[in-house]
Amino acid sequence: MRFFFPDSQDFVDDTFDFDSETRSDTRVRQRDDRYPHEIFSKPPYDGMLVSKAVVDGIGGGSGKYSVAQRQRFLRVGVREYFRLENRQVATMGDCGAFTYVKEERPPYSPSQVADFYEDCGFDYGLSVDHVILSYRADLDTRLDGLNLVPEDWRSRQDLTLELAEQFLEYCGRKQYRFIPIGVAQGWSPASYAHAVAELQRIGYKYIAFGGFVPLKTNDILACLKLASAVRSPTTEFHLLGITRCENVEAFSGFGVVSFDSTSPLRKAFKDDKNNYYTPKGAYTALRVPQIDANPELLRKITAGKVKQEIARDLEQCCLRILTKFDRGEASIEEAVETLCAYEEVFSGETDHAEVYRRVLADKPWKDCSCEICKRIGIHVMIFRGAERNRRRGFHNIYVFNRQLRAHLGRVSCQS
Ligand SMILES: [Zn+2]
């Protein structure tokens, strides 16, 4: 089972100084910054997934490329751009279908996309697809189910299959070197199975399931079960955008050989509780928001409800006491008290005392052997700014990848 990490310009600044919170003046974003595969001695994933839409800057959102970055990407190709030349990291390209999900048709033609993959030196390339945003398993079993399928869903599936056929034909005619992957879109187990059967008929041997992002594990399993019934023995499956990674192993029995997920990274700063992964479970990060980047706190300051100097004092106090704590020079209670005093100011609540006590008592960053925890200590546990939050996300990717390997090792030993 291969784990692909989707790129959305997630790198960290190597020159960032955690004590002074300053960077080198000469730093150039991306050029001087480091990707996860440059931080750890061994890449924490098997491959990277890069969307054409992200490179092109379509649809906005995070991870947009600047004009200079885009030009450089197109000039040097995917391996040199991500500095993957001497690393065992595969590259997969897709269109980034979520960026144009609201449009009637994808903004790209199959030949444009295939040229992009080939010119940029990708190892794998996904056909142009159009996401169906709904899931209705009940339509498979209801007598009138087929009549209830909205025209839009059907036409998106038909269009995706049509574009997949043109894509494969074009790649074959041009003798392109990357391995083409057909994308299956559907709204139920039977409709996904239909898409898989059609893609195999067209000639695909590697098929990716799109639209799985909002699905629960049981729904994914139901789709895979039916799809694996029509799967020819040589067809391999990829799962696009899996959010519940803890169940990935369950998918391997259905012909799934790869998947991609941003979940371990995003949990570090999007989740209310599970921010820091460990083999035994996740911890909540210690919230010390930057005053200048916290709109809620800034509003309170402007409204005169909070004195800026007091907030600033507490913020700095938290950072000082946590570094002291990491050196063994402050107690758990001192640290928790300070964190809660600041929390009351920025959020009006102090409900984290118990979880913080547990984090500080267990000190999980001291048990982690990853390069980030070893290098920055307690800073990895502080929920504050992209440099700390992203590093915690990289740590999560590292832990997740190790867990996945360990678990898959066990599965293959048993079988
Ligand atoms: Zn770590």
C-alpha cells in the first residue's frame, strides 16, 4: 500500500528561530524552505500528488503558486521542482477536480492534461474527471432507484468516462511514458462498479476512485466490495483523498494499492483535539495564538474588552514558561495556569486545563524519534503560527507512515 502526499505548498522555513520568531532576511520561499521529504532522513511517504489546478492557480484556496513558481515548475519539471532527484518518491499528477466542481465542464482537455504530465515528467497521471458531490447507496436497492438518479450525476459520470477514453487514446498515440490512471466517479456502490467496468473496457489497468472525501469508511468499503467483484486480476486501485486514515489497511484486500491523504497534516491545526499523533493515540496541542493573527482577540482589543499589553504579556509568558518547562525549570501546574490565564483572555474559556495537564505530564515529544521533535522539542506541541503547526503536521505524517508500515507488515505476516 503506497501513501501519496498531496502538495499544497506545505513546507517550512529552515531559518525560522523559535525563540525570537524571526527568519533570515535572505530567505526565498520554496527555494530555501523544506518539504517533509527533506526534513526526515527517509521520505515519510511513497509519493507526492500534484494538481494541475493548484499549479495553474485555478480556484484560489491554499497552496497557490506564484507566477514565478509556476513558470519554474513548468520549466524544470516535477522532480527538480520538489527536489526529488535522489529520493525514492513517486510523482502522480491530477487535475484538481474539486477546484472546478461547480463548473459545468472541466476547464481542461485530455490532451492539455496529458501534455502537462509528460512535459513535467510525472510517473503517473490521472484522467480528467468531474466530481459527483453526492452519495446515495439506497438508489442501488430501491425499485425506482434508477429513475431517481439526477441527470447531473449521470452526465458527470458519462463525461468522466468519455474524457478518460480520449485521454488514454491520446497518451497511446503520443507514446507518453507516464502511467495513465482512469478516474471512477459515482454516487453509489453499483455506479462506481459500473465506472470501473467501463474504465477496464477502455483499457485502464490502474483506476482511482474520486469523490470519496466525504464518505464514511463503511460506504467506501461497500463501493470497493462491489467494484472488486468486477475488477480484473491485473487492475489496481487508488483512493483519492482519504480522510479517515486509520482504516486504510481494511481497503488493501480489495485491490487498493495506493491512496492519498492530507489528513495527518491537517489534523495538526484543523482538529479541535487530535493535533499530535503518537503510536498510542493523539494529543491536543497547547494553544498560544499570535495576537496579531487572531481576529477574535484583535476585535476584543479594538472594542476595549481586552488590554493589548495584558494579552501581550500573557502570550509571551506562555512561550517562556513552556520553554522553561521543557528544560525542567517549571512545573506542570505553573505552565497550565499560565496557558489557562491566556486562554481566558483570547477565547473567554478555560476548558483545556485537564488536557494540557495530560500533555505536559506525558511529554510525548520527548519519546518521538522524528527529526522535528528531536530538534525543536516542545515547540512542536504549541499551536501557533504555520512554522510550528506545519512541523507538527509533518511529525504526524511521519508517525502515520510508520504506523501504516507496521500495520501492513503485521497484515502480510498473518496472511
Ligand atoms: Zn516527532
